[in-house]
Amino acid sequence: MPRPRHDSEILPARERMENAFWELLADRDWRKITVTDIVHEAGVNRNSFYYHFSGLPELADSAILHQVEAMPFLRSTPDPSADPREQWSQRVTAILADPVQRQRLDRLATLAGPHSSPELAESLRDFARLQILSMLELESDQLDLKTDLMVEFTVGGILSILRRWPELSDTIDIADLVKEDVAVLAMGIYLAMSREDLLEYCNRIFAGGIPQTIVSR
């Protein structure tokens, strides 16, 4: 006889509907997904759906935002005074060695895949940009041109990786990503977007000459 389920073991209706959004999007085109599909997959009724969301676009935005906000490398800033390779390694490992984070990448990758739509892709771009600005404690209406372009460059890079994620997910090797040259480049991109002193950082990193680990690659 199955063990009775307690309320604490059942996800809230809103979370179940967001999960349903991702499950259905992995299976079919966004334009073919209906409210009926969502409530059936989530095990809720239509009243519950419309209590939480005005329609499918709001559900999609909520689901995308929550996934973007939970990405480790978009939640906290690196420390320029610390070892860049160690920090980069921690971030890469936190994503690629964690099944929950890999599922998050799988989900976000569907927004850059064939089942998505221009509207969903735009939501991903907008939320990724907003999350980066929030992490950097910057306001979108107060950016200088350099910072604005660097943020766009970073968002574009994230989207490009997500487009390739389905082919990379089974073959990617953490060791290939945690090399010192990649770590220094990642830190440099962060500093170029932030209020930190990029020149001071470069002078410190290369004070003794370009590291041999970078030259040899």
C-alpha cells in the first residue's frame, strides 16, 4: 500500500505549472501549448491557473525568470583580489557537476531551440540582462556605452552557449573549461562590466609576466 503523501511533499501549484511549462516546451512547439495542457500536466484546475497567471505569456515569463535568477554565475560577483582560476572553477563545477543546475541549463536551452518562439527568446535575453545588472548593482538607465556593450556581449555569449547546449551537454569536460586562460578572460569580462578597476587587475595578474600556463595554450 503506497505511503500517504503529506502536503509538504507536494509542490505548490505555481511551481507545478512552471514545471509543466518546461516539460511541455521540451516536447512541442510553444504555439501549440494550451492552458488545458498546462493544467493537465501540473495536476491543477483552470481556476488555479488563472489565480496565478493572466495567461500563458505570464506563466512563461515567471518560469524563465525563476530559472535565470537561480543560475550560480548570475547570482554573485567574483572577487578580483582572489585567484581567478579557483573562482572560475568553483562556478563551473557548481553548474556542470550539479544535476539540478544541469536541468536548469537543459530548460533554458529549450528557449534557444526549435520549440521556442521569438517572444520566449526575447524574455530570456531580457531577464539575463536584468540579472547581470542586478548582480553588478547597476541601473539600466545609467549605463555608459562601454558597460552597455559589454553586458550585451555577455548576454549574447550566454545565448550562444544555450543554443549549443544540447550538443555539448553529453561531451563537455569540466577540465577544458577551468584552465587559467579561460578564468582570466572570464574575470576580465566581469571587470569590464563592473565598477572594478580592470587595469589594476591586469597589472597585478601579469606583474611577473604572462603566466606560462596561458602562453603555452
